Amino acid sequence: MNAWWSWILTAVGVFGLYPAGRKSPWGWAVGIGAQVLWFAYAVTTRQYGFVASCLAYGAVYVRNFRAWRAQPVEVPDGAVCPAYRPPTDPADSGLCAGCGMYDYKHRESSDA
């Protein structure tokens, strides 16, 4: 098997992290699909250490997908997420851990 396959599989797995980080189910699907491909690569090239990593990564992808899916993500416009806390440090700004809403939307909602 050509050496470039491992680079392609790595790129697929890393790409899956982007939509997964945005709580898109497609990211988790890409990540799980990449593990299936890594499993095939491991068996074909007889690098069985990759089988263990595929199982571990696959379990983490499934667990995180299920955990994120269970979180409420809908907050009506103009409402403030009850989990929101203003950032204490400028580096903390970004997404609310409770609902995924951007900080500036929380601030706009609480100013109204």
C-alpha cells in the first residue's frame, strides 16, 4: 500500500474535527468513517497497533456525539441561556458551554 494513504486518512480525520467542533453530526460521521478506513489500513498493512487506536478513537467519537446530542442547543432569539456566565478573562470569550451561542449574542440579549 502506498505511503500516501496514511496522509489521506489523517487529513480525513482532521477534517472531521472541524464540523464536530461546530456540533455538526457530519463531523462525527466523518470521524467514525475515518476510523473504519484506518481499521482497513491497519489490517491491510498488518500494523495492528492501529486497530487498538481505531477502537479507542471510535469509542470517543461515539461517546462525544451522544453527549453533545443530548445537550440543549436551541435558545430563542432574545433569550439568555441560563448556563451563560460572562467571561472573566478576554481569552474566555467565544461560545457558551451551555448552548453554543456566541458571547456577543448573550450580551445583546442581556442588554435588551
